[in-house]
Amino acid sequence: MAAKSQYAELARQLSAIGAVKRGLARVLPPDCPGGSAAVMTLLERHGEMRMSRLADLLAVNMSVTSRHVAHAVERGWIERVADLDDRRSRILRLTPAGRELLDELARRTTETFARVLSDWTDDEVGQLNTMLARLRENFGDCRPGRYDDSPGSYTRTPSTSAQET
């Protein structure tokens, strides 16, 4: 087990990761805020879905999700189509224009990392990828509930803090 001072330093380093995120946000086109990019990325990764599932994946409330979706719909990056199982609901789907934008964002992000980490070896970048994936896996899904990628599998579990009050 690592010394407590190493865990304290890890906490400081992770707190400062905001600078990295802000640097990556600078590669986004002016009309594509981070929320819209996140919505499109989740639609690409998980496929078409209802707004409620998207909100769960984003771990934000429906009003925030709705704003991000409306922005992306206005620009033609995603579309709302009728849900054949429930005509009152809409399914969100990435459009070809949205896929093109995601390809462009991936290119820009890759180029940014290549430039910023140009003095890193391939092995160092690989180690960072491995360790970040392991850290994320150890934390699991920190939302109150669990989602395992299969349709309809997200279930909320009661919050322990809510039960203690």
C-alpha cells in the first residue's frame, strides 16, 4: 500500500486535471461546447437512446441534458425520432454530420495530445493510459445506481447518505 502522502499528492494532481480539460476544450469548434461533444460521444459509444438514459449516462439532470441535446439538434448533429415502443417518447440518434464532427474532434484531440506530449515515449503514454483506465475501473460508476451498457439495465440504488438521515 502506498504512503498517505502519495495519496494526498494524487488528490492534488487529480484536482489540477481541470487545466488539462480546459486545454482540450480549446480544440472544440466555437459552436460545439463540451456538453454537446459529450452527448454526441455517448450516442456514438452506446447507440441511439432516450433522453432519460442519456441523462443517466451524463450524470446530470434532464434540464441540462435537454439543453445540450437542443443545441446539437439545432446544428444537425443529432436527431430526435419517434420511439416505436412509446409514441410519446423520442429516441436520440447521431446524424452523419454529428459523426463527421466527432471524427474532427478526435483528430484535433489526438493532435493536441501528440503536440503536448511530444517529449513522452510511447511507453510512457501507454503507461498513463493503463493507469488511468485502472483508476477509473477501481472507482467504478460513482453515480447512485449502476449502468452496464445493456438496454434498460440502469437501476438506481438508494443513496446511503439519504438512508442515514
